[in-house]
Amino acid sequence: MIPYGRHSVDEDDIAAVVATLRSDWLTGGPAVARFEAAVMKLTGVSHAVACATGTAALHLAAMGLDLGPGDAIVVPAITFLATANAARYVGAEVRFADVDADTGLMTPTTLEQALTRPGAGQPRAIFPVHLNGQCVDMAGILAVADRYGLSVVEDACHALGGAYWLAGTRYPVGHVPRSAAACFSFHPVKTVAMGEGGAITTNDDHLAERLRRLRNHGMSRDPETFQCADAAFDTDGQPNPWYYEMAEPGFNYRASDLHCALGVSQMAKLERFLTRRRALARLYDAALAPLAPIVRPIPRLPSEDDGWHLYVALIDFATMKRSRAEIMDALSKEGIVTQVHYLPVHRQPYYRSLYPGLTLPGADAYYARCLTLPLFPTMPSDVVQRVVSALQAALQ
């Protein structure tokens, strides 16, 4: 079977994990710091905070910005559940923004529509999603954020290694020149795999310090933060070596040394992974061209640095009088696994009960046509034509 995505693990990745197993540290050790340093080097950011998952990263970012009850976070309707759920984890409301019907991306226009539409909570933050590896219009999103006085946290879980332009300067995704933070995922089907893992990048010293506490139960061993001096310090004024304090509750969202050792090894191959993904995307674009307008790639935005996580085709199932399920089943019989990214989150039962009657036509139009085709670095080039030929046969 050809999966829609998969990790690429080599012998040196395995050796890195085995070396960690033989070391003195399985968690909370030097591999975590090395992984954070690798993320900082890639993005050029001041701080990278490793954590357990991309979901944990989004949750920590919401906590770090003190978002909570009475607040609202604007989230695009086309994304994974975690982007919206992060708001609910801290008690905030979700303002779902519509997306461009062809790219699935939140736009400045759909963002402003969400902000001006009546809804629960006072908007305080925007969590734009760089979907499939393509970046949103950050200049436009930030302009809206500035007008409304909102914080921005980039959901970059699909976009490791990508870049966007802002005021004439190219920034790697995660550099956050004007955003509060960016969140990454290192799930096995992502460009870099840690098994499970996440990271938050930020240039805010105070936010980074708080994120590190929150990922570790809210604990601090820094004497400068201690509030209970009688318990914290010995009679000579030195901090007691066993002592720690919790000023606020956090979570056990640490990333282990095992995961980070794999992450460090994988990060060294990122450029190779990206080069291969981009080459396969170009092959798909060419192979699908004869099937237009029934089948076409999602439109390419004016960036040369897309970090392709997924390859999505838009298919006019209605015109062909074939359901998406029928096409996916036909491809599966040919040994080709496809997927759908994503069912609009506002249509999930939980969110429908919270925000009934919400209609977002762009998200519905994107969802009705999207199909994720296989894409991963070790995929042979000839598989692209095999997939496209099978798709064409299934549609006919």
C-alpha cells in the first residue's frame, strides 16, 4: 500500500535514539536542549520551547498569553481539531473564520468577517494556520490584528521549513517577527518526525520563561522567582537544593530525550526532505494538468519556500457524479491510500452545539472538493503517475 504520508527514518536516526537509551538521560536532559537549539537555528528565533505534541504547543501558547474565560480566539474552520480545542482548553470561545475556497487558508477578509460577526467572547487572539505547507497572508493578517489589538499565534504544524515575506523581507516560518509565537508539530507524517513532539518559537523572553514552567507542571527552581523565602532558603541565605515552587498549575507537556534525539537527527535532513517534497509536488502539478478543470492542484501562492506537508487536489466530484468515498475506495483497491484534510471544525457536533447555525461557504466549498494524495520523501517519482492514472480511471 502507498500511504498518504509516512516518516523517513534511517540508521543514523535509530543510532541517535539508541545512544540516548545508553546515556544517563531519558528525559529532561541534553537532547532536549540540542533539539531546541536546532529549531532556533532553523527559524532564527530567540527561544524554542520543546514540548510533547503540536497540540500541547497550541495549548501552552494560549495559556502563556493568559487567554481564558470571556476571551475569544479566531481560528480558521479548515484545520485540525487541536487549533480550536486549544481555545476551549483555557475556557476561551472560538470565533471560526471562513477560508479561501481554493486554498483553505484564512484571509484578511475572512478574519475581519469573523471579528465583526456577533459571537461569544471578546476577541483577544488569532491563531492563523499555514495549511498544507502554504503560508497565510501574514502581512494582511497582522494588519487586521494591529487594528483590533490582537495577539497572533501561528499554527505552523504543517509548515516547518517554509517561509513568508513581510515588508519586503523573507522570514522562515517560526521566526515570528511580529507574532507572539508559532507552534510546530513533529508527528510521524510531518516533515520532521519525533514520534510525537512539538515546539513553540517566540522572541518574547517573558513568554518563553513562562512556557517552560507551564510545560513542567508550573514548577520553578529559580531562586529569583521564589515567593516563600522561609521555606526556600537556608539560614545562610542559600536556596535549599530540594526546593521548588508552583505559582500556577501547568501540565506535564515535556518532550523526552528519546523523542528529541530523533528530532535532532531528523532536523539535519530537513532540507533534503523539503527538496524531495517540493519536487514531488511539481511532478503532481504536471501530471494533473491534463485532468483540469475536473481535477486541479490547490492554487500556488507567490512563495518559493512552501514547506509541503500535504499534497491536496481539488476534485469536482459533483460534475463527475462520483462521491469522494467511491473514489477513495477505488484508489484503495489499487493500493493507494488517500485522506481528507479536513472536515470543517465548526461542523463537528461539539462546536455545532456551541455555535449553532454558523455557515462558512468557503470552508464548505474547500471541503467538498479536497483530497489528499500520497506525498512523502521516500516516495519514488513514478508513483506520482501511478496515483494520477488510478485517479483518472476511478473518475471515469
